[in-house]
Amino acid sequence: MKTAIKRLSSTDAGFSGRLDELLAFEGAQDAGVEAAVTSILAEVKARGDEAVLEYTRRFDRLDAGSMAELELPPAALQAALDALPESQRAALEFAASRIRTYHERQPLQGWQYEEEGEALRGTLLGQRITPLDRVGLYVPGGKAAYPSSVLMNAIPARVAGVGELIMTVPTPGGEKNPLVLAAAALAGVDRVFCVGGAQAVAALAFGTRTIPRVDKIVGPGNAYVAAAKRRVFGIVGIDMVAGPSEILVICDGSIDPEWVAMDLFSQAEHDELAQSILLCPDAAMIERVAEAIDRLLPEMPRADTIRAALEGRGALIQVRDLDEACAIANRIAPEHLELALEDAEDWLPKIRHAGAIFLGPWTSEALGDYCAGPNHVLPTSGSARFSSPLGVYDFQKRSSLIRVSQGGARTLGPVAAALAEGEGLQAHARSASYRFP
């Protein structure tokens, strides 16, 4: 059975419009989702633990008598780690080590300098970097469980110096994923609550008697979680409201077409709205990739999801040359960009917008998801034009440092007073002018 993935050519009339249609994604939430989330947030804000327990019984079929029953002790996390098969534990520890090493190179350092010259001598300006006090990590636990997300969110927070890390994870029917708990132990999560959905976001944002209010909420989730994060932004910080997964592969015919097909599958298997696109100037290579897709797809356990994603939002696009491929890639600004080229580094300067860039034929996107080291929490839906991967900097904040000497006050005060007078702000002008004769 052939896969009805779209075939486009950049030389076709109307290509630009067809590309826009392919990329279009309506991120607005369903009215029913919005109404449910609004109600859940209000209930948790008003009734705290009681509401969290009710929603956990309703949505996760977990009948807990108290919030204490929903919190996992640190010993349970360590026990999950200790009970892992050796191969799984070794893989988890190896990935955690690489992620930590990568993020330890990121911390932003504060800086300051003193003004030179007689008039401003003693005046100091600078920037102070401090970590957030408490961060909430949301981890999916319904249809899928992602220990890799625990590592990618918790480790940079720890490297940044976050004081306390609170994790919420739904456990439908009481079923706990041992890999997720083991990852929490490895990453240094402080407290774990078996709570999910919008109610978990609400508890983290507003605080309850049991779940402390956090400063920022990070981590992926379903439509209800995304809607809740969007609504509590401003009360707390959030990492981003992510859209469906995306991969864009640029190749020139020098790579095995099966590798390309499987790389396209790797994102398409996430969900039916994921997007997988190939840009290639070689028509024969595109045909080989299409053949590989048809041949390999029936072998995949998630074949139905992959097929729906490829046929709904995927495309094989023939371009004039690699220069045009890079230009189109910048227009798309994908979450994941594979430069599956032997001379990938030569083309890197032409790429301006991408969440993560995978260089060379041996660099599969899947390595970035798990163990390469860089973060897999990436901007989607074109937001790589103005946004960046999650990192240590997302768990820190900057404060400006200003110390003005007496001489500096005499120099800067008249300038501030003149500008304040021009804006009609007399108290500002006087505040500045009081400090100089």
C-alpha cells in the first residue's frame, strides 16, 4: 500500500502557497478544552488539595484519601532506579551524564564594570544572575511516559542552581512508570506527586496546602496541559506552549534512503499532527525515499499514526539546489533540522532558524532526543525564528546592578531630570535633582 505523502516541487506554480498550507497549524484550543481547563483552574485555586483529589479520582481513576497518598517518598524513586535492569540503568546514567556535561557549559555569569573618568569614577554597572527558587516539572504519564523529558528538564534546572524541583506525573489507575521515577532520582528531583492534567498545572501555579507554588512550570503535556500552561503564564513562568513534533531533512542523494525514511518516521510516530518534510534536489533520491517509506512502514508498530502524519502534514519536496533547500528551511524554521550531507558543516552558515541542527549523515535526530547532550525541548511551529532550546538560562534570571557615586549623581542627575521634565514626570525629575547641587 503506497503512502499518499504529498509530492511538491519548488518549480511548480503556486508552490509558495502550497508550502504555506502544509505548514499551517491551528494552535487554538478546542472550546471544550478551554472551558474544562478554566473550570479546573478555578476549582483548584479555590479549593486546593480537595479539588486536586477529586480530579485525580475522576481523570486518573486513582482514589486517594489524602494528598499524602499521592506523594512518592524519595526512597521510592531510588528503589525504582535500583530495580532497573542493568542495561536500562546504564543507558539512563549515560544519557544523564552527557546532558549534564553539555548544560554545565551553559551557565550565564554575572558581570560588572566601574566607570572610568573623573566625573563618573566610582559608578558601577553590571548584571547579577540568580537561579529560580522553585520549579515545577510536568511529566506525561498517560498514553506515553518519557524519562528522557525528566532528564532534559530537571538536569538543566539543577545545573542552574534551582532551589527545589517539584515533579507531577499522572499515574492512571495507579500505574507508575519505573523509568520515569528512576530518571527523577538520577536528576535530583526533590518531590514527586502522582497528579496530572490541568489540575497539576493549577496546583503548581497557585499552590495548595500540600503542593507548593512554583516560579516556573516546564515540561510537555496534552491539550489540557498546554491550555492550562497558557492560562497561568504571568502568574508563573512557563517554558513554552509547544505544537506537534517536526523534522525537516535536507539530503543530496549521498545518504541511504532507508535512513531518511526512518528519520521521517521518528517524528511522525509521535502523533497524527506531527510534521515530517524532506527537501532534496535529486528526483531519483526522492523516489528511493518514497519506496523506502512504503516498504518500511508496515513493519512499524505505530504504522497507523505514522501514515496519518505523513499523509496529513508530511511532504517530499524537490528543490532546485541545496541553496534553495536552506532558504526554504529558514522559512520553515523547524524544530529539528537534519543536514544529511557529507559536507554539512559547509552549509551550516546558511541556516539561520532551527531549534536543533543535526550535522552529517550519521547524526540521527533520535540521538538528540535521548543522549547526545543538547536539550530536546525545542521551539515548534516556526517559533525557532525567535525562540531557543530549553537550557540553563531558562532557570535563571537577570538583575541589573547600578551603583552611582556622588560624582556620578552630579553627571547623570541633570540628564535624567531633563528627560523626566520632558515626559512630565516631576517626581522623577526631583528625585534625580535632589542628589546634585
